[in-house]
Amino acid sequence: MTFNLKLKENCAYSLIAPTSMGVRITPFGRQPSHTSTLFAMQATSAESNVLTISSSLGLKTKVLTAFVKDSPIARFIKDDLRSRGVDFEGKELPQDGPWGYRHQFNIADSGFGVRGPRVHNDRAGEVGRTLSAADFDLPRIFGADGVQIIHISGLIAALSKECGEFCLELARQAKKHGAKVSFDLNYRASFWKGRESELSAAFDEIASLSDILIGNEEDFQLALHLKGPESGGKDLASKMEDFKGMIASASAKYKAVQVFATTLRQVVSANEHLWGAILSAGGDWHVVEPRAIDILDRIGGGDGFTGGLLYGALRGWTPEKWVRFGWACGALVTTMEQDYGLLTDEEQVWSIYEGNARVKR
């Protein structure tokens, strides 16, 4: 039987996402952060990375966020989003002095060879933690404007109590107005510390409202409390079977979910990974067997996969093409210095999937 996600038609936006925008600074020459004197800065968030795949290929996308008023960093972020074709909407909050609100800083090197990447997050005073449903006209966004898919990340749902309530209301409004809900669990232990009961309830409800659920085995076990096998220390083939077993439990609990997906990664070195992906749609499995890819910078590869998968869904392709395009988008992002994929065209992505790196003139 042919799988059909049945997306809402005549919408202003193909894809939207709540997010907390910030900046990433990265040392030149793949050097460690603590020895470097020269850094490149880029605007970033996992959720805007996901949207950029679709926006770069012509679909309308938007982030729902918050900005620090009159901040040069906020201006930098807005200009960057415009360059990617991503619309934005959000309240502007006064900085309130040097110890007030700001956009998050992410200090991340790329690693090299046997030296793995190191990431340091500096999120004190993060303006995105204030996100609230009261800041947006949700009936307009989902009703008058119209949205086909909203993508929610566990990173945002766990950012603060307010953010968790915001994500819940977004999922409820989406279902009310016929939009599909994509939820990437993105469990982070540091975000959950001391808030397990609160976040478990929020994640459970968002998952129950979701049509697409993305996460690895650890995400499903720790965020949704599903029993499953240990994921560490196994080869990728074993992890693939473990994930299939996990999804059987998840699909029994979350009956509205139609699509489950994850990537499979084995790190050979900072410069080479084995990269695979697996997707279940309507009970049928679609797999991209792991294969070696060269890595310039690994950060954003998972976002690229999710962005490519959602692009395939929005284009009405078969799920087999969703996972292949997602795999290739993730692989493409790891070849780029920025952690999002500004794609040339669909052909570029399919060439990556086919292993064709010949020059195109």
C-alpha cells in the first residue's frame, strides 16, 4: 500500500519551527578552541538548520523565535536568516543592561584525525528561554496563513518551563488546524537535570500529538521511558535491529505517529564516519546502509538528515526517497564549514547519494 502523509494544501508555509537563535564561533584550520586566535562566526540553531534545506530549494519556511532589541548579534542573525530564505517572527526584548538578555554563544572546533571535536555552550541569559505562546498569534499562523509541517525539537522543549509549554501549545494548535507535527526528541541530560517529571510529561504529550518522530535509541529510552537495549559498544548492524525493536514499542504507545526515523553513525576519526539512516513509514522499513563519508565538520549533519527527510515529505515523494535524500543532505552538511546546508539543487543531493563526485560543468 502506498504511504501518504496527507499534507494540508494552500498554506503560506511549508515548514515552521520554534527556535532559539544564537551564534557559533569556530577556529580556523580545524584547530582546538583553546589554542586559536582566529575564529569564524555564523548564526545557528538546530531548528533553523533543518528549515534551511527546504528554504534553499524554494519552499517557504519560518522560525518562531525571540530577539534582543538593538543587538548587533540579533541583526547578524536576521541578515543570515534572510540570506538563507528563512522568514522569522518573534518578540524583541530589551537587553536590560550588560547582565541582561543575549543570544546564546556556541564555541565549537571541528576536531582533526584522532582529536575529536569539542563544543562549549554559553547560554546564560539566553533570550530564547522566554518563548511563549502569548508572543505569537497562533490562530493566524496555523489558520489564516496555514502550515503544512511544524518541526519541534526537544532542545527547545527542554530549554525552560515556558519553552516546554510553548512547544505543547504549538503541537495542539497544529493538530487543531490540520498541520503535521515533526518531533526530534534530542534528549540532553544537562537540560533535564532536576526537571525529569516536568519534561517527561511534556515530551510524552508532544510525542502523542506527533506524526513524525525522530531520535536515536537513547532518546527514546531517556525522553519517553521506553524499554530498549543498550546502544553503546555495538556495530551499526546491531544498532539497526535495536532501533527496529524500539520502534515496535514506540508505535504501540504513540498510535498517531506514522513515521519514525534515525541516523546511524560510527566515528572512525574526526575526518571519517560511517553514516547510515533508517525510517519506518506506515509500518514499512526503508534503510540506507552505513557507508564511509569524509568529514570537514560533523556538526549539523543530523539536522541536515532531518531537513532532507522533511523536504521529501513536503514534495510528496515515497518514504524510500525521503530517507535517501535525508541521508545525502546530512552527508553534504558535514562537508561544509557552516552547520547548515545551502543546497544548489536536488541534483546535487542525489549525486551525493549515488556516490558521484565528478565535476559538473
